[in-house]
Amino acid sequence: MHDFCFTIPYGMLLIGGGFIGYMKKGSITSFAGGAGTGLLLILAGYLSLNAFKKKKTSTIAVVLQTVISAALTLVMGQRYLLTQKIMPAGLVAVISALMTCFYVYKIATGGNKIPSKAAEQRLRQDSCMNIKTGDKQGRLKLQFFNLHNVSASSWHTLSGKSPVVIARGGFSGVFPDSSSKAYEFVSVTTSLNLALWCDLQLTKDGVGICFPNLNLYNYSDVKDVYPNKKEWFSVDFTWKDLSDVNLVQNIKSRSGVFDGSYQILTVEIVAELGAPGLWLNIQNSAFYRQHNLSMRNYVVSLSKRVDFISSPEISFLKSMKKDVTKLIFRFLNQDQIEPFTNQTYSSLSKNLSNIKTFSSGILVPKSYIWPVGSDLYLKPHTSLVTEAHRQGLQVFASEFANDFVFAYNYSYDPTAEYLSFIDNGNFSVDGFLSDFPVTPYRAISCFSHLDTKEDEEPAVVTIISNDGASGDFPGCTDLAYEKAVKDGVDILDCNVQMSKDKIPFCMSSIDLLNTTNVFDTSFRNLSSTVAEIQPKSGIYTFSLTMSQIKTLKPVISNPKEDHALFRNPRNKNVGKFLTLSEFLFLANRYNSLLGVLIKVENAVYLAKHQGISVVDAVLNKTERLSTQESQTTSIAIMFQSTDKSVLMDFKEKKLIYPDELVYRVDEDIRDVTDSAIKEIMSFAGTIVISKESVLPYNGGLVKKKTDVVPRLKASGFRVYVETFSNEFVTQPFDLFSDSTVEIDFFVQAVKIYGIITDFPATTARYRKSQCYREMSMFRTGELLPFGNPRLLSPAQAPYPLLVESDVMEPPLPDVKSKNSTPTKAMAKAIQVFSPVRTMAVLVIFFISV
């Protein structure tokens, strides 16, 4: 506990005691003594607090508070001995004695413990700067004083304080917009700098409701409740009429399992939910006037309970008293017409001085600040934020959602998008309007200004690339590998394939159709079906020489074939493939790397049918690297396979430590038997499993995590989990469509050793965050109970157990020269050919005679 946590209250207590003494007895001496010592203690507390913010200790404060408390102990102790009165002498003497002991203890232990940067952003249980409170699950801790926000100079907002988060319709990215659960669930952000967004609509009888659209049909089941009506506007129903109407999710990419479970709420109910702030958005006021309803009168009646009022209608904002609350002018799409001025919103944005006459801020679509071209790439940012701040206007940005398609520049990482609006070195918006409030909250409190913070006590997790930074560049190319190293990867991977001329090289698939443009070349006629590799036909790497493969263009792969999310089209065919030697040489240039991971598959088929020993080819290249005279260092090398026989072959042919052999489980599993664990331990020290083996989900919702990781870790394995991607379609709904939340869960709750990822930058940024210890918000199975039982997906069959027989493999076969053993057809041809040749020789002989 820090000294100023007690010193300031101690000083206030003395001032209060002196004042009480003066009021009761008219003792000016008591008042002067209490006030004097109290003010000095408050000053000491302030000096100590100010020094603490600067990561220093105030010597003046330490001496001052210790001397005062010791003097009061002596003086008031003597007075108590003389008067034998508990009040005030005895009480002050005891408190001062305790404080003296406390100050002496602090001096003896080195004073206030100066926190790391991590502590500046996380909530401490022993700090006087926070309070505990609980939601209905009794588990949340709300931040009372965020040390991260103390340093106002780091923010380029109008006020110099951190941006506010506005939850549009609550946590509408998960639950139906404006539902009670959506509003309540916002509390997972644990932020006090937050406001609930309510789109205000009025019913026929003038009741204000929070609903995202003028037409109730769009976000509710009103059409099912009132099928005979022709229109379903809010003014067509009284509040009582809406009692049987339930809210539904209106965005197809989101789960509909919560539909029909939550009723429409009045504004008064939302205001009583206890959120730090309430934001009312008013549109279509003219429409309501036509139905004899006054938006203005209703808002004025609530103004004392509302923190922000926004509207895209200038006439409405001008009708409101400016001192009622913060009035925010909302900009719509740039080509839309504002009805009062008959000007486009784009033209209005160029006259901010006029906007300032009737509002204190503006709310704009994010494209007003960072325009995006038709190709979904960012254009240079505008000067809107800077110009608005110059006019004294706050700027709030809207249209943020983790499951919307946004600019390719962000690599599908929503946190990266938020940071571009607040941590770009030029400007910062004053707030975000978001469907997923947890993401901007974390971007603000945990990931902003990381470059200015010391990297103390980072999260412990190893970052392993998946074909390099394959989310940004075609996998296994030089550009993908260089990007991965730049982004902070620890272990660089090479998925080894073999060419026709037996050269090992890096490529994510043995089928060239998956990773190159081979189908568009003359090599497409080399297509064949190899049942041992895959059921469909392909063009395989062993059908082309290395020089032929080098002529192919790489192709960037997408995370899921059933979703139309395309990765960085500008980089679709860039980069070049590397031989294993070139890969090892590249990796050995970077001191930041811990090692490389060499992946080997299809070794049995290549040995039996292509006359290729992958293990020998790999060992030849890795041993050559270590013996090159030009190399001053040799990078650590690990070997991975789904085949036990491959790892055993590496183990027998080269002295390799168990941790350097990595066994990959090639299917989702629910558990692993003791006998399987024992078998794997005989040849590998590290194991790779899928995310679904840890966190299985059905219909997008998680039920509970498995015990696979704890069991493997208890047996001494290092556990890597694959494959982490930024795209929201790769995550269950429970993780809020946020790749950082997913990473945090696996690191904090599951405690895995390593993350295999297409986007190393996302995990590297998480690892640098100094508040990761307080980030964990996700609990498995938390959303499932809130789902509508009628809409939940039927239970699916559980994943299989990993048993010993799944691990057991026969030794690798001996390498056979290609076509060295004649087939039956060839043998028959030989048998036929021999007598024919004999007859021909005899005929020639007799003719010649």
C-alpha cells in the first residue's frame, strides 16, 4: 500500500478534528493545530503522489509526514497521560503512532514500490486507487483511477484525456441491439470512461424507447406479433402494445441464438442500469412532429440524466439549450443532404466554425478521418480532427465493428484500426462509437503508446510463424518470412517440400494448386491423383524441378474457404519461394530469432514412390549450415511432423534433444490417454494441437474448455496451439470477434507455451502490453446460458480421444529409386519382348545365309 493512500485521509481527519474542536469549544488552538498539521500532511501526500506518477520518491514528503506523525504521537500521547481523555488526545495519539510505524516501515522497505509500466494500466488489489464492485456474477473489478490516464500529455484529444468509448446499443456485436443483456454486458470493459448509446424512438403514447431504427420490423419480431399490420413504425404502437415484442439480431455475420429473448427497453430503464454515461441519438424529429410527438420536449425532460445528445439535424440541436448537456452534431454519409441547410454533410464538414455555434462536438463516420478507396485500401488521413480541435470541437468516430470488413491495411485486426485513430503521432479522436466496446477500451488502455513504454515483465508466450507472416504475404516466401521477423516472431517455420530434382524447399502445401498459379501455366497437364496424399487431384511439387517451381507465382491463401474474406490483394502474387538452404541463411541473419521449425510431411510416400528421403535431405542442409565457415552463429533448429517415424528417424540420425522434436496432432481431440502421452514422450518434447482441441464450440458458442493442455503440461510437454488468425470468422462468438481477446484467453487462462499464427504482429503487440494481467474477461460457456433454447444448434458428436494406436507408426521405409521395381505391365512387356527379339535374330541369320 502506498503512503499517500493513508497520508491524505490522515490529514483530512486532523483538519476535521480541529474543526470539530473549534465548533464545540471555540478552541482556536485546536482548529489551528488540526488544520495546520492536516494541511501539511495533505501537502506531503500530494508530493508523494506526484512523485509516484513520475516513478520517483519524494524525500520531502517522506520526512515531512514522518516528522509530523511522530510529533503528534509524542504531543497527544503526553496530553492523554495528563488528561486521561480518549477524545481527542488518545485517539489522535493512537492513530499517529500507527501512522509513524507505517512510515518507518515504508522507509525501511524502500518507500513506495514504483510500479512497472504494466502496473500503470492494470488494476491492483492492494491499491488505494481502485474499488471493487460486482455485476450479477460478482466478478468484475471497476477501475476507479486509471494511472494510464494520468499522463494527459500522451493524448492528442481536445481535453488531453483518454478517449471515451460509446457502446452502440450496448454490446450489440454479440447481443441484439439495445437489449438489456447488450447494455449489461458492456460492464466487461471495466471502464468508467464509457457511455451507453441509445437510439431514441417514441411510441404512439409518447414513451421513449431505445431502438436502432425508426421501423421496428428491422430489429425485432414485431411482424410476427402483429402480422396483420401494414407498417411497423414505433408511432404505430403504444408502449403496452410492445410488451410482447422481442429484439432480434439484424446482422447476418452475428449469432441469432439470442433472438426472441429480450424485450424493448424504455430510455428510463437504460438510464438506471448504472453505466458511467448515457448518450441519446435523435433522428427523424420532423417525422415525430407529424404525429404530434415532440422529441425536444421528451429530451429536455431527461436532460439531467443524459451526458451526450447527438443528432444529424441542425434544427433540432439549435432548438436545444446548449448548456443542458453536450450537444453533438452527427454527420451522415458525405453525399447525404442535411434538411435544415439543404447542404451535403461533406460541405458542412468544411465549415466547422459554424458547427461550433450550436454544438460542442461532432460525430463522424470513420471515413471522414481515414478515407478508404474502392479497393479497400486506406488513403492519407484528412485534417478533420485537427481542424475540429482548433475550433474547440470534440471529434467522435463511428461505424466501428469487429465483424465488418475494413481496410486491408489493418490485416483484419480491429485493434490496429482503433490505434490508427488515437496513436498515430498526429491526432487522436475523442471517442469511438463501437458495437464491440471491449476492443476500443483495450486499445486505449492497453495498447496505445507502446513505443514510449518500457518492456517490463512481458507476457510469456513464444510466437511461431505459420508459413511466415502468411496473413500479409503469400506463405513461405521471402517477404512473408521477413515480415514475420519484423513483426516480432520468435520461431520461423519452413514447411519442407521436395522438388523433382530432390531439392528441399519451403512451401505450405505439397500440392502446387493450393499455393501457386501453376494452373495458369503449361504445367497444368501434370495433374494426377495420389490417394496417399489427398483424395482430389493435384499438381505435386515432386513433378517439377526446382528451377521450374521458381518460375511460378505464389498465391496468398485465405483463412476459410466458406467465407469471402480475402487477404491483402496487393500482395496476392508477390515474393519468391526459398530453398531450405536459402531459408536457413535468411533466418541466421536475425539475432532476434530463437530458432527455426522445420516441418516434414508425406515422408513415407516420397520414400516409397519417389525415391526421396526427406529426412536425409533436411539433415544435409542443416548440417551444412552449421559447418559453413562464414557463419559466426548457428540458429537453433527444431523438427516437426505428424508422423512418429519421421521424428524417430531424425532422432536416430542426429543427436537431438527431445524439446527439438515436435509432434503435431493432425485432428481435433477432446482428450489424450495416458498411454498416448507416454508414447509421445518417447520421441518428442513439444506437441502441437489445434485451437478446437482446447476450446471446442458448436454453432459459434463455446460450452467449456477441455483438459488437454493441463494434462500435456503435467507430463512435461511444451504445448503449441495452432492456428491463430485475425479474421473474425476463425473465432467463436464468445471471443467478441477480437483476435487479441482470443490470444489473451489462451495465454492467461490456458497458459499455453506457444502460439502458431498467420499474423505474428498481433501476438507481439499483445506481449508488449503492460496490462495483460488484468485483461482476461472471457470465461468459457459464458454466453451459452443466454441463448434462446429453441435456436441453439443441436449438440455435435464429441471430438475423438487421442489414443496410443493413433500415435504408433511403423519405421520409415527404405528409399527406393523411382520405378526401380517393374510393374506387372512392364514385366509382361519384357516377357513378350524376349522371344520376339530371339525370333528376329534367327530370321536375320537365315536371310544372311
